Amino acid sequence: LPKQKAQRYEAVKWVMVFAIGVCTGLVGLFVDFFVRLLTQLKFRVVQSSVEECTEKGCLALSLLELLGFNLTFVFLASLLVLIQPVAAGSGIPEIKCYLNGVKVPGVVRLRTVVCKALGVLFSVAGGLFVGKEGPMIHSGAVMGAGLPQFQSISLRKIQFNFPYFRSDRDKRDFVSAGAAAGVAAAFGAPIGGTLFSLEEGSSFWNQGLTWKVLFCSMAATFTLNFFRSGIQFGSWGSFQLPGLLNFGEFKCSESDKKCHLWTAVDLGFFILMGIFGGLLGATFNCLNKRLAKYRMRNVHPKPKLVRVLESLLLSLTTTVVVFVASMVLGECRQMSSTSPSGNDTLSLQGMSEDVNSSIKTFFCPNETYNDMATLFFNPQESAILQLFHQDGTFSPVTLSLFFLLYFLLSCWTYGISVPSGLFVPSLLCGAAFGRLVANLLKSYIGLDHIYSGTFALIGAAAFLGGVVRMTISLTVILIESTNEITYGLPIMITLMVAKWTGDFFNKGIYDIHVNLRGVPLLEWETEVEMDKLRASDIMEPNLTYVYPHTRIQSLVSILRTTVHHAFPVVTENRGNEREFMKGNQLISNNIKFKKSSILTRAGEQRKRSQSMKSYPSSELRNMCDEHIATEEPPEKEDLLQQMLERRYTPYPNLYPDQSPSEEWTMEERFRPLTFHGLILRSQLVTLLVRGVCYSESQSSASQPRLSHAEMSEDYPRYPDIHDLDLTLLNPRMIVDVTPYMNPSPFAVSPNTHVSQVFNLFRTMGLRHLPVVNAVGEIVGIITRHNLTHEFLQARLRQHYQTI
């Protein structure tokens, strides 16, 4: 029964969404566990070596040990990217493209997620200034794409007969859910994840998806939380560690009565920090864009080994900078005496112990600590917690140097051939900037009420907002990560100001990288001046089309000589069709198809006119009557003149078994085409592979019929036309494509404004939009390429020139 089938489909969808969330949480757990393990091992060995060598004077040996660890880890991360190049970077630009409707090769494959997870584990443990949070989003998206398919290219042996979700739309919905689960697992922010998917990811969103995506995010957060709490604290089921990155609890100490987390006076400073954050973010993006262009010109064309060498050079530089800065530039600061009161929760004590245990005392006497080493010689998450919660001060000089070094090195790092996230380096960089502002306000302006942790958080938000330009999702992610709803207003204002300031200069980092790759990403809307253009100005007029009944040899030649994803199905408006090729089964079939479709339309029109007690327009009635009753050729007027008056576009005519010839008259070249529907390349190839055709002596009714399940069985990878064995097919056989075409695709008139075309394309998630004139003839087709910013700009320039 259809109702039961629909309910089962919906139930399976919920189960799949839950499974995607759990698997994403487990990937996060795997990455976190091994990063922690490798980092602890590295720092334990190096720290004991530094402490020994401080007395003996053999610090060069400690540096070599650190270099040994870091270079090995980064080398492994680079090798994994050589295996699967799409695994480089954070993966957010690629997922953004995928959800916008562009298929990036290999972006959601199993091999990608394996290389990504292992690679990010090694690149974070290798001391590079990268985060593991961005790649979590990519990993979640791969889980979303792969799990509901129950098959994989990498593991061809595993094949389940799972008939659900065999369409791009379903797959894209699951990828949205997976990306949201990745954010949720990274930050312990399920609502932030859902909003990230809505704001940054999906182009096509429906209400039913919201609830499923939130459920998926919850599943990911709680899976990760459950296992991390159990593994680290041994208290299974206590849920103390929401995400991979948690900011801890912001709380004034009870002894300090003057302290407030923030006051109305601070808002003015927050707005200024937002402006600075936007400027710094724009600078970061500008430098990174130049670096990326330099890489594309000078590094990528060379052998792949050069990319590995660049990663190793960066690792070497970073390690030396971290080591030398910690040893030479650090200052010894007094440890804070205040500690959280005894009645606090276990998690806060754990957090406070974490902050105090990650203090580094290199070269400093008792009761003091080395502030630069505390920031550099710790995992990035610990350094962020230090800046947020350490009551002891960091000197302004240390914070300035740390910010500068971190800014430059993380700018160089984003874009090299290792899996890398940008969230954590940006947060750490911004937190140092915020802490610096707080120090200056306290020391030089004498504002005692300031809570340094708040300024560090706002600085982190300002810088991250200036780099990635996310708004609502980033606000919610930061509020959920701090568990402090009172921070909502300052974070929101700061992010808005940072975004506006940054947008004045350039785009967000992800959009920049999408543009550099030349991906035709569609924005949310077109510019106002584009409405000077119409659909006829931007459409592709030279069409490759098929007939309702077409010979196999013609189909094969069309598929082999074009790369189009879909073809219009047309018949030709010729009065002399019967005389043109007498006795040809193919032509008579095409005439029959056209006649039957006109009959149906006429019948519909008659029914409608009777029900409305009115008549169809005389023109339409004449047209119907002419085709039904008499089928006489139209009056012998000057056909070319008629066509030019009705603004036809010339077409190359791919007739079923003859190509356009030089001897064709102008009349034959300007033949108008009646549009009947669209058929996809994948459908045509499937029909050929399965031998769906009939011979000239038979009628089209004898052609075998395929069910929807059989047509979509090979999804998502349909056979390629070039791999087809044509010896099994008789080229003179005929394929009737009418049962398989889409007879009612979205279509627009040639006079439609570009903004309307764009909105239809964007909101409906289309790939092709036929342009059909008032009498049902196709005059062009619009694809994603025709709506890209560059293409529209070029057409607008042409438009102005013709005026």
C-alpha cells in the first residue's frame, strides 16, 4: 500500500539519520583519542628532555627530538593526502560546493574520510597550527553520503540490496545532516550544527529536514560525549565533555565582588574589537589568497613530492619558531593564588585542574611560569583555555608576539597538502588578541572591572568571524560552547560588526577557496543590475536534442560527442513531414507521438473550456483542429520571414540518421522544435545498456518497459557511454524515450527576468532549465554555468555594448 510504503520510507530515513550521527561521533572520538595520545607522548618526552637539558646545556638535542616527532607526523599526513588529494584542507569549501549542487569528484568517498581522519590526526599531533574541527564537518558529510547507499567503490565486495534513497536529492539531504553532525561533534553544539548546515551548507532546504538534521546532530554530540566521559573520567553515562572543543565555564571568583562577566560599558569596546577582528580577518584572507594563487602557479604543476616538501618545510619552521619563542621570548609571571571554591561541579574542577596542569615553568623559578611556553608548548585547546580562564596575567609583549607569529604561520598553513581545520587556530589567535586588549585596558586605562576571559572570548569570536564570515551559526556555536547565554548579545554584535567590516574588503575564506578552484557556485541572489538581462540573453541557443523515437546509432553518436547531462526531447514543426521521408517508421512514429500529444492537449483544453463555460482562443482552436482533422500543410507563406518575426534561433539539426548537410535550405535550418520533455544522459545510457529498443518493422509498443527501480539501480555511478559494447546493439534499432523522459520539467519564457530564473534555479535545485516560447517551442536551455557571476557579468557588458 502506498501509505505504508511512505511510512516505511520515512522510518528508514530516521534510522539512517541516527546512524549517521552515531558514526560521525565515533569518527570524532577516534581522532580525539589518538591526537591526545600522540600529543601527550610527544610533550612528555620533549618536556623531560628540556628540563634535563636546561641544567646540562643541551637544548639543541631537545629541539631535534621535537623536530623528529613533528616531521614524522606531518610527513605521514602529507602521504595520506597524496593517496586522496581531496582530503587536503578543511573540506568545508568542497562540502559547500556539493550541497550547492556541484559534484566535486571523490569528495564523499570512503577513501576520503579514512585519509581525512588519519591525516588530521597526524597533522594536529605534528604541531602544525591546524584544528581537527573543520575536517569533522567533512567526515560527517561523507558518512551522510555513504551510509544510506550501503555500497562503496573502495569496498566493492560489500553490496547490499538496499532500494531506498537512490536520488541526488535524498543524498544531499543526508550530506546536510552529516555536515551538521560534524559541527555538533566538534563543538558540542547541536543547534549550532543545524544552523551551520542551513546557513553555510545547503542551498535547498525544507522544513522536514530541519528536525532530522537536529536529531542527527544530537546523536553525534551524545555519542561523542558518552564515550569521551567514560574513557577520560571513567564515569560512563555522566556526559561531562560535550564536544572536541569545549570552552569551559566563565565564572567570576566569589571573593571578587566587583567582577562582572561584562557590563554595558564593555559593549563599546566589543564593537571596536569587532571592527579590528574584521580588518585582521580580511588581511588574513587576502594573504592566504595570494599564497594559494602562488601555490597554484608554482607548486601544484610540479611533481607531487614538492607538496610534501612544502609541508615538511612548514613543519620545520613552525617547530623552530615554537621552540625558540618559548625558550627566548617568554617572561616569568606570577601564578594566581585564587582557585575555584570547593562546592563547584566536578567538570569545573576538572577544567580548573586542566588549566593549572597545563602551565609550563621552563626556565622560571618556583611559583612562576613561562607565559610564552604555556601558550606554545600545549595542545591548542589547552592554550585557548589558558587564555579564557587563567587568572594569572600574560604580558602584553608576549601576547603581541604570540598573536603575530600565530597569525602568519596559520595563514601559511591553511592550504598546504595536509588535512587541516581553521576554526581552532583562528580562535586561539583571536583569544590572544582579546586578552591583549583586556591587559591594555586594565593596565593603561585603569578599568578594574574587566573580566579578561570575556575579552578573550570576544576577541576569538571577532577574529574567527572576520575570517569565515559566518553569522547566526557561529553565534550559536560559541554560546553553546560556553554554556553562557548572557554572552549572546556581545557575541552577536561582535560577529555582525566583524562580518560587515570584512565584507567591505573581500569574501570569507571558504568562498575565496571555492572561487580559486573555479567552481560554479551559485550565490543566494543576483545583483540588482542583472535584471536588465532576460532568459533569452543568457540561454544556450545551440541545442543537442533527441527525438521521441531515435535510432541507436544516433543516440550513441550524440552521447559520445557531447558531455551534456540532459537533452530536450523534441519533434519538428514541419507541414511536409509525411512527404519528407515517406514510409519511414521513425518519422511516422515521431508524427504519431506529436499528434497524440497535441490531441491530449486539445482534449484537456476542451474539458477546461466546457467547465469554465468559455472557449479556447481561436488561434489555439485552429491549431488543434488543423492537426486533428485535416493535418494539411500550413499555407505556403515565406516561412523564413515568419520565423524571423517570431524570433526563432537557428538550430543545427541532428536528424536521427542524417547529420546537417551543406545542401540544406535556409528553411530546413530554421526549423522550429516543439518541446516535449527532458531526458537525462544516465537514463539514455541505462536504456542502451539494457537493450530497451524495438525494430523498424515493429511498433513502439513492443519495446520492453523498465521499472523505476531498474532505471535507478546503478545510482550513483551509471555506466559510461565510452565503456559500452556496441557489438551487442543493432545501430538501426529504435529507442522510444517517451516513457522515461520528464514530460513536465520547470521551464521559463524567453522574456523572464534573470532574477526570476535564478530564484527558480536556486530554490528548486535545478540543473537544466529549458526556455520555451509562447507556442511551446524550445529556443534554448539554461544551466548552472549560465548563472555564474562571471558569465552574467560578461553578458551584461555585451548588453550595454549593443545598446
